[in-house]
Amino acid sequence: MWDYSEKVKEHFYNPKNAGAVVEANAVGDVGSLSCGDALRLTLKVDPDTDVILDAGFQTFGCGSAIASSSALTEMIKGLTVDQALKISNQDIADFLDGLPPEKMHCSVMGREALQAAVANYRGEELEDDHEEGALVCKCFAVDEVMVRETIRANNLSSVEDVTNYTKAGGGCSACHEGLERLLSEELAARGEVFVAAPTKAKSKSGLVNLQAPIPAAEPAPAAAAAPAPAAPKMTNLQRIRRIETVLESIRPTLQRDHGDVELLEVDGKNVYVKLTGACTGCQMASMTLSGIQQRLIEELGEFVKVIPVSAAGAAAAHAQLEV
């Protein structure tokens, strides 16, 4: 389980400015539900002074995505749009006393939503019409421009870094070769060299000093220790039981607020659930789902997407299961 700061927990369990802003005149949408994370940032900006009077967010994602969105809205209220645009994704993470490396993409998503909202307020079009073929990661719809900008803004130096900040490469890994190419080009522009495979000359940051001699490889030991056996993969039945156990642990909290959740179906990475009682139509329903998704990801050790199903959809799902 990731180590979250107290401030991250506070903004997750008690998010600030959740929901859409009334009379908003700026909207920024980033992400996609098909990729697991989505954020809508709404702003009310004074047209005479460009000061952000109010900010709100609606997000579907993990606890870090909610906390980052909540933090961002707190940070930008009272600033002019130009001042707000100076906020970096690292500023968002610092405001939260840090994020786990694997969750830095949540702060990047907040930064992108802010840029999109300001562009919307100014009546501008974001430069998202990149040439055909520029999509680097098909699993999470991350393009080359985003990867390059994120490498530059955060001084990234490894594929793992890029995945943590953008999610690119976190799925099937087919795009790793493309990410290595982009890293090589961007590091070369900084006067540095990207080394794909670990070597004796590689530092913890993934960079190599061109002036330093490369040490000779050490001879391999006569008998290498046998690698530890991999943990057995759960069967589908075991996964379903683990999911049900997680939902059972969450259920008392929902029931205290007169709500509940029901598992309908598990189809690969998709977990279909039905919210009932007070949870139905609740403004915080998306956050409830995000919390469930986060718990499942941590318990299963794999990415899953929690998908809410309406009453009609639930009936259809039950009917399908009975066939």
C-alpha cells in the first residue's frame, strides 16, 4: 500500500470545493473514464479583473486524484488566471506534502485541467490536434507532446518516471520503446544520456556522466541464487471473493449514511457495481466510487475500473447472469 501524507488523506476524506461551480464561465475537461481517470474543473472568473472567484471539481479516479483536485481548487482561488497558470504539478504535490511516485500523474492531470479551463475562459483552443501517429500510449491515450512536456517540466529520466507522471507505459508496455526514444531525445537536449538497461555506470537518476570512465563489468558469480518463486496468480473466483471482501469492509461506512453498494459483475478489469439508498444520485457518488476503486487496486495489486450501473442496467445485468 502506498504511503500517503496526512494532507493527502485530509483532502481525500474531506475534499474541498467538490462539485460544479454555479455560474461557472470556465470549464476544463481532461482524462477519460475509459482510461480510469477523468477530471472536470469549473471556475468562476471575474471578467473585469481575471481573478478566480470560485473553483470546483468533479473527478473519477483514485484517492490521489481527488486529493490533487481538491488541493488545486484551494490553491487557485483568489489568484488571477495568469498567476494560476504558474502553478506546476510539483506545486500541487508539494501542497499535499508529497505524493507517492506512482501517483504523480494525478497532479499532472490537475495541471492539465487548469490549462484547459483557462483556455476555455479565454475562448482559445488548446493545441491538441497533434499529427496522426503521435499517440504514444494507446492504453491511456497519452500523446508524444504530453510525454515530452512532462519530461521537460519534471526533469524525468526513466521510463518508470514517465509512467508515474503520465501513466504511459503502465498498461501493456508495448509503448516502452517509444518512451525510451523520447527520453533519449529529450535527455540529449539537456546534454545527458539515457541508458535503458541498468549498468554500473548508471546512477539512481538514470543518467550517465559522459566524462566518467565506464567500469568493467564484474564477473558473474559461479552459482547465482535461484530467483524467488512468483506469487501464484489468483483465479477469477478468488478475485471475485477478494472484491466482495473489500466491498464488505466498505459497506458499514456507506450504511451509516443510509447508502450501500452491490457487486453486479466482474468482467476482466471492469468491476460493475450498483450504488443504492442515499448513495444513488449523491453529489459525492463519484468520490465513493473512486474510493472503492482505489481500495480494490491496492488489495488486488492490479488496475481495475469500478463502473456504476443504473437500476435498469442492474436488472439487465442480473438477467444476463441468470441466463
